[in-house]
Amino acid sequence: MAYVSLRLARCIVLFALLVVVLGSPIQGWDKGLLSNIPVMPAANIEAPASFTVMSFNMHHGEGMDGKVDIIRIAELLRHGNADIIALQEVDRYRLRSGFVDQAREISEMLGMHMVYSPSLTYKVGQYGMALLSRYPIIDSSWALLPGNLETRSLLMTTIQIGSEPVHVATTHLGLSEEDRRLQLTRISELLADKQGPLVVAGDFNMEEDAFPVKMNRMSLMDVPLSKASQGTFAGCQRIDYVFANVKNSGSAWTVPTIFSDHFPVIARFIMGSAARV
């Protein structure tokens, strides 16, 4: 579920305009939408000078047209061409998404390594997050986060990029301010022992002016969106972020889409120990 503010009505109107501009999601979506997505050069697997991280709340594959389609989600991710992809709201064997393992199917379509963490487990199926990487995932773990509403979690991985291990985590924070405060405190504890490059990406369900200093206390800096980029939720609110203790190469950018109620956000980081912030 997404964060709701007083500006939601305005966001919905802007998002509706986006649907009109981009055209029908049923007819020719692959040509009309994906042609507008910047395709980045493929990563150098051996010794990359930089790497890219995407965060995307995929809304269990359901687009603004009400259609659940992970094939077009996979194609959207392919054209974003990020080295590491953090996904939130990912279904596993649930009725509403056709009883498929969404993370596994997407990773197989993209040819990427994958780990999954459930936030909620039902009698049939799970709901949670996934992290995909074109580089080897050499370690992974996950932990449930405190809160009084819907259960949330933190997925933590270590990814071998060239000769350097990079820690990448993803989360999806709760809807209440109190839950988010508790969850950020727990996240800071879980990540306290991570040495070296660290990136935390996800849906934080809060806008920039409401963000606490806790991320900065972990030496994690927000990668700001470029001026040309739109917000990450409903086309105008920014509630999805990429934080890191690694220098970024310019601003982050979004990928406008109607395949979810969120836009993917992508940031590029510089490799090497001299790149620490």
C-alpha cells in the first residue's frame, strides 16, 4: 500500500494525464511506453567503474489499467538496464497474481541472480520483496521489522561487483509515522555492522520533508532526483529512495510507467574505496 497525503487528488489527476499521453496500455504498450525509457549501456562484468541500482514498487505486477502482467514488468526492468534491482510488493503463489512466483519468473526472464524475502505469509502464498542482480549474490538474509499495522521486513544482501563486495538492502516501510520510526531504528541496528559500500533502496512511504536524520547518522546519503524527473508515486509524490555511503554519478532518475502505481527510480554509483562519501 502506498503513502497517502493531501496532495493525492492532484497526483491522481497528473497520473491520469500520463496515461493519456503514453497511450493505451493494452494496445502497443511495448512500443509506446518502452521507447521513452532511456536504455543504459550494459555493465562491464569484469571490472566495472560504476554500477546502477533501481528501486521499484511493482504493486504485484498490477498496472493503472488494472491488469496484472509480469511480462511487461520484466520488459520495463530490462529497458531500465540496472545492474541491481530492488523490488517491493512482490507476490509469490497468490491468487490475485495467478499463483506464480513473480520474483523467480522475472529473474529468469532477465537472466539475473535473485533472492526473496516474505513480509507476509498466507495460507496460500506470500507477499514481500526481492533483490535481483547481474552480479553474484554471495550472502543474503532478511528480518521482520517492528510495527503495529501491516508486517514489514528488510532484505539484506552482499553482492560481488568485480573484486569488491557491496552491501545492498531493500525495505518497504509502514503507513504510520510511528511504525516508520520504529522500523528505521531497527534498520539502523541491523545495518550497523556492515563494512564497506552500502546501498539501501526502497519504498519508504514518506516524502523528503518528513524524512528523519537517522539515515544520515548511518552515513547514508539520499541520491536526489534530477530536476527533469517526476515523483515516484502517482507521478508527483516522492516516497521511493536510494541511499548510499558511495558517491553517486549525478542525480537519480525515474522511469515513467503505468505498469504500477509507482515509478522505478535509478541511481548510478562509482566503484572503488576512494568513492566513499
